[in-house]
Amino acid sequence: GFVTTWNTGAQRIKGYTAEEIIGKHFSCFYTPEDVQSNNPDRALQIAAAEGKYEEENLRVRKDGSVFWATVLISALRDRTGELRGFAKVVQDITERKESEQRLREKDRLATLGTTAAVFAHEVGNTLNGVSTSLQVISDLINSADNRDPLLAETIEMAHQDLRRLTSLLGDYRSFAKPQTLKFEPSDLRQITEEVLAPATNSYKASGISVTYDFDEDLPLVPVDREKIRQVLLNVCKNAVEAMPDGGILSCKAYRENDRFVLEISDTGIGIPDGLDVFQLFKTTKPTGTGLGLPIVEQIISEHRGTVDFSSQVGKGTTFRISLPLGLG
Ligand SMILES: Nc1ncnc2c1ncn2[C@@H]1O[C@H](COP(=O)(O)OP(=O)(O)OP(=O)(O)O)[C@@H](O)[C@H]1O
Ligand SMILES: [Mg+2]
């Protein structure tokens, strides 16, 4: 179990010089966990009994760093069959392990991607079923003699949850499976107003006013209107959610060479430095999903546009969407 010879290959892998290591017990190459479970001795016992012992496991270098290794221990016997010692060959396979791991991760993501669409579809069907059942129940209750208000309220809450799930699922599906866009020359001011109009009253109630500052004579922009609505909805929803105590939501648009620029600003809490808001499932909200901005980014990039933001914590945020005026 003690080191008696040491070559330069071993030195390169493990960092010890021959003087340093000869005479030491070979368990110093093992992780503390391995030593604790007596694995070094067990390896020698197996090698002695069966002639050799092989494993693929973690080993420790002189500097304490850990690496993946294949280890082959062979029993050395003299002519009479007497056990004389062991020969140990160690190979550093960190690189191979890492590329295997990367491959597995890629596989996993690819599988996830292909199953996501099917999964979302199945969940959607189930939601539809539940929604129909709820509708039947609420109709029955409404026609019954004793209407319990709590019952009606509970059913309405379930309905709301369902609507939320359904819309979340819709977002997710459009993200998992990009569709082909239908480009039409569009008036972005009109679309913006259409998106914001239905919510204006509820904004007012929470102390949020909306302003428009669109340059005169702006050209039409070739966009998929439904998708751009989705973009505006997500960005404005974030802006409103950033202003729990009220504030100003402003929409500004201008032309910059051959691009149309739309800026949505809020006077809200701001985005902390270093928060990667475009990352999938990145959220700071208790009931957020972190799907909003990844969807925005995907749709805008499908339009060959760009989206970025500037923000100051405590002051507010501006999201800037730039779209090409000509496609091609
Ligand atoms: N206008 C904004 N002001 C402050 N923070 C923002 C703003 N827009 C986005 N963020 C931050 O970026 C995060 C990600 O936004 P995103 O829209 O992707 O997800 P979400 O709003 O958390 O959830 P979801 O949109 O899916 O309901 C938010 O949780 C929030 O921390
Ligand atoms: Mg959001």
C-alpha cells in the first residue's frame, strides 16, 4: 500500500515529485469519502484476490484538486506465487468525462424540446375538460334553489386559475414550437392603443397613467400583428407590475434610418444590475413564470429586430424595441 516507484507520467497527473511521494501511503490519492469507506484497502484486496482491480472514479492531486481517472491496479507476484506488491496505472480522463457530460446534457435538452410540445398539448386537453366540467357545475348551481355565494365564488376562482394556466400554456407552446409569421404592414400606434385600451381603467384605479409620444407620419411596419400584440402585452404588463404604487407608463415611437423604434418606459422599481431578464424562467415575482421577456425576445428576433433595456433601480425602466422597416 506504500508508493515505491514513481514515474514522470504520474508526476504530471498528480503533481507529486518522486521524492515527495515515495514511502507515502497510496490512500492520499483518494477522496476523503473513499478513504472513510475504506476503498483503498478494498481495492488492494480485490487486486490480490483476482489479480487486478479496475475502476473509474475521482482522484485527488497534490494541490487537493479532484479529477476523473481510470485506475488499474495489478497484483505483482514472484515465481513462487508470493504477493510482492502492486502496480498501479492511473489515467486522467477529465476531458472525456466532461464531453460525455456535455453530450448527455444536450441530449436531455433535445428530448425536453421534442416532448414539450406533446406535453403542452396533453395538458391543454385536460384543462379544456376541467373547464367544461366547471361550467356545467356552475350552470347547475345557478339553476338550483339554494345558491351558496361561497360556492359561486370558489368556482369563479377555479375559473380564474384555469384561465391563467391556459394562457401560460399558450405562451409556452408558442415558445416551444415557433410558428410561421404573417407579416402585414401595420400601424404600430394603433396596435399599441388597442393593447392598452382595455386595461386603461384598471391602470387608473392603481394610479398609473399612460402617455403616447408617437412621431407624426410614421411609416407602417411589416409585422405579425398578433405576435406584436403579445410583445406589447408582456412588456406593458412588466411595466405595470413594476409600479405597485402607481406611476407613468409612456409609449414613444420614432424612426431611425430604416428602423422603427418603440420605447416603453415605466417609473417603477427598476431592474437590478446583473439580472438576466431574457433568460427563460428568470423571475423575481412570487407568481411570475419568467416566460414574458424570453417570448418577447423570440418574437422580435423573428422580426429581425432587437430588444434591449436601460434601467435605474428606484427610478424606472425603458424597453427599446427596434424593428426593420423593410424585410429582406
Ligand atoms: N419594467 C420592468 N421593471 C422592473 N423589472 C422588470 C421589468 N421588466 C422585467 N423585469 C424583471 O425581469 C424579470 C423577468 O420578466 P419576465 O416578463 O420574463 O417574467 P415575469 O414578469 O417575472 O413573469 P411572467 O411575465 O412570465 O408573468 C421579472 O421578474 C422582473 O424582475
Ligand atoms: Mg412578465
